[in-house]
Amino acid sequence: MTARTSHPAVAALAGRVVVITRPAGTGSPMARRVRRLGGEPLLLAGLSLHGIDGVEVAASLHAALHDELLIFTSPAAVRFAARLMPLRTDASVLAVGQGTARALGRHGIQALAPLQRQDSEGLLEHAALGALNGRRVALIGAPGGRGVLRAELAARGAQLHEVHVYRRGTPRWQRRQLDAVRQLPPDARVLLSSGEALDNLRLGLPADVFARLSAAVAVVSSDRLAEAARGAGFKRVVVAASALSEHLLTAAARP
């Protein structure tokens, strides 16, 4: 059975263990939020992120900033692009979710982003991405992924320009992290906002560790991830309103 929550107000976590699977090096802000709410955070990254440097990628990004539409696929895409050069552009800028839009805002860019379904499908419903008819569209992110944006933008007639500013990989976990997962209580919450991260955990963790992880409650950011979590072995799944921290923690605080 899947429950859904949509209220941004976050209740106290009251000592509950919350497993944070955000990419390596990015989970500390969420951990601080969990502590402030009385919970016990456990960092267990589902992804590692690595910037792609070099003259070619810098030149590709510079050209993209002069296209008509820019789409940033994640906060990481913003972060790694900004490391290459200032993100100054006259293009219309879109973000896959509100978290990505917030990251762009920190660089002075006002981006359009879906308010309800914060994923590729939600963004594709935006009027700015209707019939593109030869418009120059730059897609800034990482190689791989589901390819939904790539395929649909091309089908709508975009002159698509992909810029890969980072790549995703499987993180390395320390023994103390694995041991901590082996001690997870049944009411622990596992925050999941990436299907690729879920796959890395399922395939990369020792079998007994993932078995203990999947015995906890999965808190996921979409119905699509709910289905993936159940397929991976989670029996209890709660669907949050989005991948934003406040929505995930609202769901994690439910009884």
C-alpha cells in the first residue's frame, strides 16, 4: 500500500533514524535538518558525482549559453556548470524541479520549473516546451539517465545540444556505514529521490545490508520511484509531494 503526503509542514522526527541517500558530499544539509527535527541521520550516498572538465566541455557550455532555451537537469548540473564559467545567458532557462531552480537562483538566474510533478515528465508539460520547431535547446546535465527529456525534445523538433558537465557513479561505502545499516530499526526511513541511486544501493551493497535497508520504510519522491522501490524489495513505501527536503521530511515524519 502506498500513502501520499502533500503538506510542507514538517513534524518532529522524535528519534527516528533517517537514511539519506543523496549524492556523496551533498547530504550534510539534509542531515542537519533531520537533527533539528529530533531525528538521527545516517548518510548512505546512492551516487557519486564527478565534474567533467576540459576545453571541449567548456566550449560546449559557452555555446549552449547562447542557445534559445536552456534546461538544467539537476542542482548538480548547475553546480558543475558554474565551476566551468559564469552562467550568464539571455536564454529562457528551465529547471527539472524546484531544487534545481533554487540552485540557479543562487547564480542570479530566474528559471521556470514545474510546481506539481517535479521530474522530466512534469517539465515537459510546460508551455515553453510545446512545439519547438527547430528552436535551439541546450540540455545541461550528465550522460545516461532515463533519456525522457532527450527523446521528447527531439520529437518536438528541437535542435538539441547536450552538454555533459558531470558524470554519475557508484559511491564507496565505509564499513561503519554498512554496520550502521545492519542495525537499522524497522521504523527507519530511507529517503529516495533517484532511481539510479536506488539501483546502485540494490546492486552495490552486500546482500544482507540491502535486505536490512529494504526492511525499513522507503520515502520516495514520485509514484515512479514508489514502483521501483517496491520492485527492489521495499514492502512499505510513502510517496512525498516532491524531492524537496521539506516534502521528503514531512513524509518521513508520518507514523
